[in-house]
Amino acid sequence: MSDPETSTAVTAADLMDAVSAAPEGPQVGAFFDFDGTVIAGYSVTAFMRHHVKNLDLHPRTTIETLVSGWQGLHGEEDFRKFLGITLRTWAGRTPEELEKIGNQLFRDEIGPSVYPEAWRLIRLHLEKGHTVVLASSATRFQVEPAAKALGVDHTIYTAVEVGEDGTLTGHPDGRSPYGEGKAAAVKEFAASHDVDLDASFAYSNGGEDVPFLATVGHPAAVNPSAGLRRAAAERAWPALDFDGRPWATPIEVGRTVATFAGMMGGFATGLGIGLLGGSRRAGLNLGIGLGGDLSLMASGVSLDVHGARHIWEAQPAVFLFNHQSQLDVLVLGGLLRGNFAPVAKKELANDVLFGGLMRLLETAFIDRADNAQARKALEPAVERLREGTSIVIAPEGTRSPTPTPGKFKKGAFHLAMQAGVPIVPLVFRNTGELMSRNALIIHPGVVQVAVLPPIDVSSWTRTDLDERIEGVRQSYIDTLAHWPGEGRRTPVSDPSAGDLPLVRRRSTRGRRFGG
């Protein structure tokens, strides 16, 4: 379907433009390989690490896996051998066990390795109404948690055989979608879902996927292996490398240590000055701003903020932020400067890095497993709002494994409704890229923040709360996919749409903070 000509080097923006120019509707397919294309690295290694850590992997299997990975896969026969090693590890387990492990590993390890460029491509295809598919030779235990988190409804994967006793036999169930097998699976899927392959898109990183890419009219070699790069050049397919996560250097380790020292030192200094002047709140505000500035300066992180004026338009307010990493805490300090108190899960009270600081900030710690206790713990937060102190809360309740915000909990919105204050969404675009979900090292760079206009909740009721909350969450997704000020593709949706009235409408301007 693609004529051999010359190679075409492109950027991620070029791919986005091609998708934007495509027709809308489910007849257009978007097929994404998973390992190495949507995520950096290979999901099976997370499973192997899990088995080794829990001492449930036979030494022989470990050696075979390492040798097979070192030698590489050079055809379907090599893949079948490697798959056999992996599936033998799972023999005797139930599908439910593997599903639980897969969900945990995606949340903690695999999800944070999703390429931001791949995420944006998937979001754009979904917005165009395309039929998006994760097409992988991995098993559903690896692929389906990612599909769910990314909002993808369709998957192609290696099926595993389940015995009469309900446990895995250690063998595949049918042909694996590898090489020609993946191409055949895509053609079969397209026929059964009325997808026009000539109008469709496909993305992959491996040379074995040349037949798969050739099934569509718009193939792209993403993070291509040497073999796929040659094939792409021969066929004039677009080729590009996504930006990977940077390696931690000794300088960045030192910067990170200085960052937390600066945060704590600045906060202690500001608080001390305030206490000497007789005002604990003035000291907290001074300490938050000073600690935020020093920590961002030491880490080499600066803030590029759109809509900064919305922070000051309607205080006190409930500030929401999409939680991606511990870097969010530093960003909040540098962004809001003070006059706020956090709400956080009770486990953070004993956090090595932030526990003491959060207690000093009069944080309301919530026991998410105890609804009655959670409501009681929120009462001081309501009082602080009524007294003029804003509240900061991550509505997801935890760090999200991908750029897509998880489901929003209701606590933050009940807070705003009870206290009679607006909600101000803070959208953090890339804190997870500079400091991944479970990392300790901060990489220097620019954190992009969009402050959306304040949302008036005075007319909200319990009966329409779920719909209102989902509307706020969608404004985060829209903003992340179409960042303000970039002037590309569809404009950011207005969070006032869908009955989300703004407190006040004003124009936004970009502004930089920090080091």
C-alpha cells in the first residue's frame, strides 16, 4: 500500500498534523504496537523483575530469559521460544492472579514509561473518532491495563491457554500476532470492524512489524530498530524517535539533594521569620514561597505558566492538580506562593521527604479506606476555606501512571460546595517527564502549567455531581492534548462548557517562574 521511494524523517508534530488532516470516524483505524512504541522498553521485563523479587522464578527460566534477550529475536521461531519461556513462568497461575499483577505493574512501573508523544497521538486519534487499537504480541496481562488507562477500547494480543482447572497451561492459545501473524490479525480486525486500512494509521518500532505496517495507508516507524529504519527508508515511510527519559547523572543527583535541602531550609527560614513577627500564617506563606523558589532554582526547573492570573482571581479556592510525581509539591510551592493548606492521603504523614513539611502546613490527612473518617478529616479543611485559606488537593487521590488523569474522587468537590468557594484547575503537563512516578531524581527542564479559569460550584447539586466532575476531568484531558499557546490543531475546550460556569473570564498570558 506504500510505494518504495526514499526515507522521510519527520517530527512528532508532523505525525500529529497528518492525523489532524485525516477524515473523522471509526472507519479510520489507528494501530499502535505496544512495547518500544507506546512505552519505553519492554513490559515483560517488569513481570520478570516481579517474579525474581518474589522468589517465584526458577533459576533456569531466569537464565533462559536473559540469554534469549541478549541474543535478540530474529524471527518467528525465536519469538516462539521466548514466548514459551515467559508462559512457562505463569503455568499454574489463574488469569485473575496475572490480571492483578499486570494492573499493579502498570501502575507502578510500566505506566510511567509511556512516551508523551505516543499518548498525544492516541488522544488525537480518539478525538477524531478513529478506531484505536493496541496491537501487540504481548499477552493481555501486559496490554489491557495500558489500554484501559489510555482510553483505548480495542486490543490485539497473544492469547494464553487456560486448562480445565482454570489455570494457565504455559502455552499460547492459537497463533501469536507476531510478524506476519500481526499483519493477519490486523486485517481480520479491520474486516470485522469495517475499518478502511487504506485510510488507516499504524505505528511500530520493530523490524518484525514491516508486514504489519504495510497493511495500512499511513505507516510510521517510531523509535525504529536498525532493520525497521532500513525498511522505512526503502518504502519512504515516516521515521522518528520519541524523546526518551534522560539518565540520571551525578550532577542531577547533587541537584536533587540541594533541591530538598533548599526546600526545607527556605521553609524553615520563612516560618522562623513569621513566628518572630508573631504570625504563624505569615511565616507559612513566606516559607512556602521561599522554599519553592530555592528548590526550583537548585533543581534547574522553571515554570512556564499560562493563565497565572486565575490563581489570584477568586481566593480562597480549592486548587486541583493532576498528580504525576513528587515534583508536583515543589511546583505548587513556587506557583501558589502560600496561603494554602494541602489535603493528602494519610500515608504521606510519614513520608521521608515531605511528611514533616506537610504536618507543618496543617495538612488534612485522609484515610481513603474509611469514608466516615475521611468526612471528619475534611471538616478542618472546610473551616480553613471559610477563614480565607485555600486548599490544594489531587482529585485522583494518587499519582497517575500516564498523562491521562485517573478518575476524580468527590472529596475536593464536596469541599468547594460546603465552603462556598470556586474550584481552580491547575493542569501540570510534564512533571512526570522530569521526575517519573516513583523516582527520587529530578531532571532539569521547564514544567508547563495551565491555570484554567475558576469554576463556580454554587449551583451544583448531588444529583448532577458525577457529570460535573467528569466535565472538569475532561477539561484536563483536553488541555493536555491541546496545550494553550501552541496554536496547533483543535483549540482547548472551555471548562465553562457543559454547565461549568466560570467565576470570571479573563484572557491568559504565558509567564515564567523559577530558576
